[in-house]
Amino acid sequence: MRKKEKRYNQLIAVNLIPKMKEFEQNPPPIIGFTISRVQYLISLILSHKQDNHPGAWSVLKMEYMEPVVPGSGKYMIFLRDQKIIEWKNHFAGRNSRLYRLKDEGKTEYREITDKKLIFRIEKNRRKISLRNSKKYPALNEYIHRVGIDYQSALKTIDKTYRNNIIEGNKNAESRRTFSLSEIDKIQTGEIYIKVNPTNKRLDSNYTRLPGELVQHLTIDGKPLTEIDIKNSQPFFAACLFNPTPEILNIMNMVLGHRLTILAISLQISEQKDVKLYRSLVTSGEFYEYMMNKFKENGIFFKDREDFKEQLFTIYFGEVSAKRFSKAVRLFAKEFPNVQILFETIKKDEYNLLSILLQNIESFVILDNVAQKILKELSGLPFITKHDSLLPAGILTSDQPDKVKDIMLSSIKEITGLMPQVRIKNCLQTAKKRLDNNLFIINNSLSIYNH
């Protein structure tokens, strides 16, 4: 039987279609210029965004673009001069830049028909795949066994997009474009697996996949169940008050010996606010507590996601954030000694705290929890999503509790603290989220009509 040919799509910015026709009729003086190459480069910018918000930048390296589109640099200069794209240098390397379209608007997928371009894309993807991390071979194998119900995912993207439009969400178009590009990479086998050298996280297509699309993932045809740590980053921060030898070792590695000694010398573990903080994060009630404090102090947030974005300024923002962030000022009032520790760590480099917490998370999940599951539940396929595990085919067995028990015992062993974990049916969670959004929309329309 003849092997079915793989189809390659690319994202097109609808508002640029007239421009593409103009360039085709009056091509620039670039050797080998074709409009398909221009569209492919624009598609790369659209499909490699760092996040799904409007104005998000894409990280692209010339060494990856050049093998597919010879003379990529000249094309990019041409697109910049035409005021279609803009760029800035990226700290990760001299040959790496951040790109974005000046006016993105609505996008749509079109099949690539240029056979020479397809050949170059396939050749380059094979080359790039050889650079995937090999640090966690067993986890890599499971990542490559993940499948997606592509058509169902497209329907979910469309529903989410329509809901966002009705709600007046300003990132509706960007989220749709981001989601489309992510499921297309999975569908066409453009799988990447990287261990971040700074925070040690294992990044893959699935760690950045929007939550509503996880329901469409399977491993060997079996649906996934998500098991995650409640208020994970605040929980891992609590490990710093009275660090175990394992946590102390990570602190030394990330902060250096001098700063680690300085943080420990604060001796805040028995302070009243520190005990309250530790109690809240280990009971999984920290977010609810802070949401109530936000309301009591007149700090507005439109939904849980907005609340967390404001709250995380405490952990990921600069020390100076206290001047403009009501959330940071509130936290400092509620947990003064905890805030002193955070500011001590962030004093010289504000991102050190976030890097430290993510290193702790990676060590706990990847080097301990995952390894114990591979050993004690041999044959259970799963993938990781930073602070979460997503095992396959366990909904009708007693294995959710087994995975949960391994997670809890491993975390307690490393951190000295016991968190709360949640077991979430990805399909039911997505349906609940959609129903809740529809309720909010219908309720808003009802109020408006009256």
C-alpha cells in the first residue's frame, strides 16, 4: 500500500493577501524569490510565538530558516522595509531574533503546494529533531506516542474563539492563531523536546498547549488524566523557609553559596505569617485566601487567570513592583517575613526567585516523581507538564490513586512538606470550563437585554 503523503499547512495573515499578490506581480531583487517562500517565513513568525497574547514575539534563528528559504535574511529585511514585520535582537544568541507582524489580524490555514519548499521543510525538520534532548529517554518515548484528535481540537478552538469574541476578549485572534499552530505541529509530527538549561524544565509541544486542548490528547489511543499540585509555585516557595538538604543543594546551585547563607540567616520559619503561609499552601487554600483578600481590599480581577497573573508579580516581578502593584503591597502586608525573604533573593537579579522555584519543581517532578512512576508503575504511559503528570488510560482503574500516592510521598521526601494534588478528567474539565463560559456569556446577554 502506498504511504499517504503528509500535508503541510501554513498560516496566512488574511489582511496581507493583497500585499502578497502585489509582491508576486512586482517581485523584489532577491535571487530565487518566490511568493511561497515569503508566505512560509510569515507563517513561521505566526506559528512560533512565545505566548498567545496580542503583540507576542516569535523566536527564530537564521540557521533554521536559511536551509528552507535561502537568503532568509534578505527576505526579512524586505518584509521589514515593507513595514510588514519588525524585530529585535534576542539575548539567547547572536543569530537569534524576536519577530512579529506589525498588523496580524485574522489568520487562516492554507496548504503548501510548493514541492521544493515541502522537501526543504521535511529535510530541515528531520535535522532539527536530532537536536531534541535525550536526558529523559523514557519520557521522550511517551511524548512521541502522543496523538491528537485533530478535528475535535479544531472544533474546540472554534468554540473558544467564538466565546472570546462574545466576551470582547482582546486576545481572541492571537489565542486562536496560537492554538491552530500548536495542534498543526502535533498533527504533522513537528515534535520538540528540550530541557531548559536555566530552569531545568522539560519543555515539549504539550507543556505549552492551551488547557482546553489537552482533552484531545491520547497516548496509544487512551485519554489522559491530569494530576497536578495545587498552588504549586507558592508551595515550592514554602520549601525555602526551612530547607531540606535536597532543597539546600538546589539553592546553592541557583543562588550561590553567599546568597543562600544570607537567605537562611533570616531565620523566619517560626514567624507567625510564615506559619500561616505554609499552612495555606500545604492545604491548597492559598489562592482562595488571597482572592478573598483581593476582594476585601478592592483589587479587581475579572477571572481566576487574571487573579493569578496579578498574584504572580509577587514571585516573578521585580523588587520595585511594590510601587505599582497593589497585589504585591497586599502580600507584603499579609506576609511581611515571606516578602523579606523573596526580596532578599531578588535584590540583585529579580528573576532568581522564579528560576529557583522552577529548578525545585523540575527536580521534584522529573528527577523523582517521574522516575518512581517509571519504576513502580512500569508500563503506565504518561507525559509531564511542568508541575503536572498526565497518565493515559487510568480513568477506569485504581491507578489514579497510585500515581497520586507516589507524587505525594516523593514531594514530601524532597521538600519536607505535603501538598494537595488534584486529579482532573481532562474531558470533563474542558466541558465544565466551556459550560461556565457559556453561562457567563448568556447571563451577560440577559442583563444587557433587560
